[in-house]
Amino acid sequence: MIGSNKGKGSSSATGTQSWRELAGPSKRRVNSPQAKKRRQAKLLKLLAGVVMLVGLVGLVIWASSTIKNRAEPIQIHTPSSEIEQVIFETNGVLPNRWLSTVIKLSKGTTMMEVDIHGMKQRLESEPQVVSASVERVFPSALKISLEEQQPVLRIAVQGPAGKAVQRIVARDGTIYKGVGYPKTALAALPYLQPYQRRDGSIQPMRGIEKVAELLESARTKQPNFFRTWKVVSLEHYSGDDSLAGEVIEVRSSLVPRIIFSTSTDFAKQLDRLNVIRQHVRAKGNPAMKRIDLSLRGSAAVQFSSGRISSF
Amino acid sequence: MSDTRVVGAVEIGTTKVVVLLGEIVGDEGLNIIGHSICSSKGIKKGVINDLNAASDCVHATIMQAEENAKSRIDEVYLAQTGSHLEGNFNVGTTNVSSSDNIVREIDIEQAKQDAKRRKLPQKRTFIHHIQNPFALDGQPVDSPLSHEARQLQVGYWSVHGDSSKVSDSLRVIRGIDLDVSDMIISSIASGVVLLEDSEKESGALVVDLGGGTTDYVLYQNGYIVKTGVVPVGGDHITNDLSIGLRVRRKSAEEFKVKNGRAYYQSSDREEKVWLIGDLTIGDREYPLAAITKIIEARVSEIFTIIKEQLQEAALYVPADIACGVVLTGGSSQLAGIDECARRTFGLDARVSEGPLDVAPELRGPGYSTALGLLHYALTGQEDRQRSTKPTGILRRLTGLLSLE
């Protein structure tokens, strides 16, 4: 085996005027007897594959038609009693009262009259709902199960009257009103400063899944410190993990700027943050301006005095 | 289940075409599963001058290697040589963008882009942009990220070649329905397998003596600081012998291999050698001094050209080339060539023994470039944007239907 080490190597040219521009299929290829032989072998292989595929498809058609011919018609009797009960299940907080405003089920609707597909679509068009299932439970009940968005962050947006209103940001970046959440639960969510594209737009919001990972790790590992987190800024995080140098910035009431790298394990960065905080505490708790955990293999702390320490 | 791909390392040289097949399992390691070597046709001084003849021999070598490995190549890594290759050093500069003067990835990218911004004349094409150390406010650093500075600079050694000649090599490979995943110049490919990281740090000059060209790469502080191609190789030594001794080229080649030495000793004056050695008609005696003087003149000329090019670039500093000269390529097998290099360069010199982690038959200097290509197939080049290709069954299917 070779190639075990990777050093300061060379770098293949990409972009304009690179050899890769010449590698396109535009120029006529040069033929040789060997290449023709190789191409013929490939074509034969392809033909054999097609013949096998056609044979297989034919076999399946023959088998299914044989089974179909043997099948006998079944008489289905549809019961059509009135819906007496709606069984509502959700993994979230949406209340029954909200459900009744969305499904708008009138009295006397029978089991077979209800359009369960339309109802499912109406439920899933609500931003707080990820997925919905609607089932007829015979003889007289309708079962509705919902999977709801999990709130990750809060965001202040401009309401219809031009006034700032609070909205919730879900893991997949959906922004929704947030019905049924206790006020204390919402108050515990940090605010989001979103990534702004060149045209000023913030949607579709990407990378919230990553932020959720960070928040969950912080909530588990350092619950007390997490409570001081006020704002999560995605100013330098577009959500594209293939880009280098993407960082999530957290503004806490104790440290104005904590910078996390999106390409390094959050648990490791939080452990390093804990070590830094303990160390700073032991040194008399001088005020910090910035903790940068996004560096490779180290972290930098800038104190309010202007001094920078590395950990 | 881990993904397996078969890569072909193809070196189209003036005297021979070398193909090595490597099987890469995931990103863990590489096994060499087949190889083939054939005499070149249609190639002069490392450049294709008869596309059809060159395609015939390259395609035959590729198919022979595939037969040897009982496997099909998925992608090709191609070596590039020839006197059309040139290089220049460009420096990219940027002012650190953040108000706190902390260097971020975006500043690094900007400096890199600035260094690569230089436009080439028409009909020239870039092959490599080789990064050199960064400098923060003029002070060199390996990694500038999160350091505090006002100005960031980075140097790049950019290698470029004649578009039509590079395109010809690509067309030869495309002729057998294979795509070139990466192109690496011969000297860099050889250097990467022949030198340890510590040798690259201390500084070393790798000289790859081929049939029609001599390629070299100079490492200093772990970075490639210069590459070059001299359009003189082993074939020129054979030509010189053929003219000097008035014998056929074939006999001169045999003579060079059997009796040749790259430096002249006074004791050579008394010694005589036979042209064929079996006393048949046409066999005759020659003074060894005549042979060694001819060879030494040509070999030291090659080394002198390289030395002058390094001096011109202000890179010939013996203290920065502490590990000396490492010789490779088919013509490095010439007896006494290390002594000749030592005398000309004034540096320590050795003939490479090849990497120890490959089969003994592949350790010869003729395989070092192809082995280097396989090394890059496994590790990739820095900064390279990997193309995303389908894997597993999908890859096999698209390969079968020629969709890739």
C-alpha cells in the first residue's frame, strides 16, 4: 500500500484557463483498434444486460397476468355511519380547539363522506405541522395523528401592521407562529439573527439543523451557562457545510461573542469552552469580549482589556 | 460495504508508456493490482507528435494492464511532461477584512484567488497552482487563520503548458472512453513518492531523467518552490555516442547500458571495450575514455542547465537543499550518475531506490512517476475540488451505459 501520508502537496489547477477546460467532450476522440475492441466488448455487455432485463420484465408481466386471471371479484360493502368521535394524537402542543378550526368537520358527516386526503393536505399546509395522518376507525371514529415542528429559535419579524412580531424557527428552517406553546418555553429560546443573502432575503433558511445540534449539546452539557445565551447569529453561516470558514456566533449575557465552527464536533468545542470558563473563573473572572472556538486544535480568548490568550 | 474504485496511473514518456492499476478501497489504502509497460510511438521529447501512433501504443498498454489486473479502470491519473511546460511565481495580497484584524477563511481565499488571478496568453493552460507559505505583514507562517495582521500574502508556483499539447494527451485517454480525473506533472509525481516529509522540509532536488526530457522539482521547507523540464534526456546521450563512435543507434544504446559511465576517470585511458563483445564481423574495440567523456559531457550539461535555472531563480542555496539531489527516471540507472551530479551541483546526490512499500519489480526508477500518480489518486491534491461521482451499483450502471 502506498500513499499513507499527505503533506504540503501540489494543487491541481481549477477554474478559468485550467487544463480541466480542455478535458470536455468537445474535441473528436482519437480512435485505435484497441479502443474499438474495448468499446465493442462494452456494447456486448450492455446488450446482454438489456436482454436479461427484457426477459425479467416479461417474466414479471406473465406472472402477474396469470395471478390476475385466477383472482375472483370481491364484493365490498361500505359502512356509512355518522362520525361520533375524533381521536386526536400529536407529539407536540397543538390543542383540540385548533384542530376543529382547521378540519371544519360539520355535524352529521358520515364516515365515507369525509375527505380524508383533503383533510390531510389541509393539516399539512399548516406551518407548525410536519406530517399528518387521517384514518377512519370503523364503525364511527376518525383518528388524526400529527407530527409537529420542534421549536429551535425565536425570530423577530415585521408583522402586517409594520410592528415587530415574534415567530418560531423549526429545525428545517420553517418560520411559524407557534400555537399552544407555554410562554416559559418560548422565553427560553435564544433569538436568531439570520444569514442574509446578497439580495437581502433570509429565506429559505438553511443550517438550522446544525444550530439545533449545538443548542441541544449546550443544553445537556452546560445547562446553567446555556440559559445566558440570548442570540444565535448566522451572519457568517450560510448553511452550506461544504464552504470553509463557516461559523455560528452566540451572544450570551456573560460573553458578548462565542464563535463555534460548524465543521468541528460541537461537544468538543463545548468541552473546550468549559475549560476556558473554569480557567477564567480561577483567574478572578476578568471580563471577556470574545471566545473563538473555530480555530483548528485551539481556541482564542479576547479579554475586555484587549489581551488575547490561546487555549 | 466499502466503495472500491480502480484507478489507472498513465505516464506517456518519450521512450516508454507506463500504466499502473491501483485498487482504492474506501479512502483507507491502495493496492497495486496490475501494471504494463510498452515502448512509445509517436512521442518526441515528451510531446505527442503523431496522435494515432501514440493512441495505439497507449491504448494497448492500458488494455494490457487491465488484462493483467483482470479489472477495468474507472478513472485515469495522467502524468504530463515536455519542454512546453513552464512555471512562474505569483504572489497574492489582501488586506485583512475584519475590523479586529483577525484573519478569517475569507481573507485566505481572497489572497489565494489574487495569486491565481494572473491571465495566461492564449493557447496556454494551467496545470498546477502550487501553494507556498503565507506571510502576515511580511512574516512567513504556515497557517494564518485567526492570527492578527493587517496584510496577508500567499505565493503560488503556477505550472502551465501549451493547450494543444495538453489537449492531445487528454484526447489520447478519451479515445479509449476514459476520463482524466487529474493531471500531475512528472517531476511532482516522482518527488512525492521518493522523498520523506522530513527530506522535503530540509530541502531536496528530485531530478527525473527520462528518455527525451529531464524533469525536476525543488522542495524547500516542505513546499514545492520550483519545477522545470529540460528538453534533454537519455536518448540524447545515445545519439551523442552514435555520432561520436560512428555506430548505429541501437548499438550505441546497448553500449551505453553495458559500458557507460557518467564521469571520466584517468584510468579509463588504458581500458578498452568491445562494441559487441563476440568478435563477429563489425565488432571492434573502443577506448573507454572516449565513451565516458561523451556521456559525462551530456549528463553534466543537463545538470548544469538545472543548476543555472535554480541560480537564476535565486533558489540555489546549498544550505536550503540539505538532503541533496535524488535521481530517478530510466536514465538514472547509468553508472556513476550520482557522482556526476555531486560534482556538478556541489551537493550530496543519490540514485533513488524507490519506495519500499511496493513490490520489488516496481521499485525501479522507471516507475516512480506512475507510483506518484497513484499516491495522488489516494490522497488527492490539496485545494482540489473533488468531483462527485455516483458510487456502488449506480456507478457500475452509469459506467456500463457510458453516462459518466
